[in-house]
Amino acid sequence: MSKDPVILSSSPVILSSSKDELPAGFALNRAGDAEWNDGLRELFAYRDLGVSGATQGRVGAHLIRARGASTTPGERHHHSLDFQFVYVLRGWVEFEYEGVGRVRLEPGSSVVQPPGIRHVELGHSSDLEMLELTLPAQFRTAGEASP
């Protein structure tokens, strides 16, 4: 006998006002309370989704929003991490990956970037917004001379 799920609300509601009362590992991030900050690149604003804190740094999740369009390639680089996933929500972005070539991501497109793959962002639209997941949350990025 299966039970149908009970839906209490279409959006999460916390009745407690103290974060100290929430279970360990619980994170809630609301759009209305969003803080956009500087991050890896000046062309983008970053919104931390609280996943790093909930997972003791094992997983990172943030939204990345363009601060305007760009057609100037960034610096070729690679990341020292175990996993990186990018999902485009709005706009477009183009990368060039070593051993793959040029890749354009548009809304609904995603890419898993293998650990250490050398890549460069070639350009993006002014309305670009994407979700990025990383393991671990904090990682090293190293720039490289273009070939």
C-alpha cells in the first residue's frame, strides 16, 4: 500500500527564527534574501546557496550571474577539484576545452568538466545565469599561458 505525498506548501516555510534550532546539514536559501558577491572572475556575481556549510565543505553550489556581456576571452586555466558541473539557466556562454574544442551552452545545457581539464571562457551574454556544483566547495584555480 503506497501513500501519496502530502504537500503542505509550494514553498518552504521555517517557523523557527533561529538557525541554531535547525537540524545539522539543513540549508534553506531564498531568492528574496539573496546576496550576490564577488568571486573567481570580476565579470560575474556569485550567490552562495548554503550547500558548503550544510556539507562541511564537501559540496559547493552557487549561482553565477553575468555583470554584462563579454566577447573577450578570459585566461586559460584549470581547477584542482574532484567534480564540476555547470547548468545554464539563462543566456549563453562559450568555452574552449582542451581535447574537446569550442562548446556553446544555452538555457537547459549542462557540462561536467573533468578534474584538471584546461579551458577558457570565450564569451557570454549579458543575461547569463548558471548553476555550478563543485566537489569540494573550495578548490584551487591555476592560470596558464595560452598555447
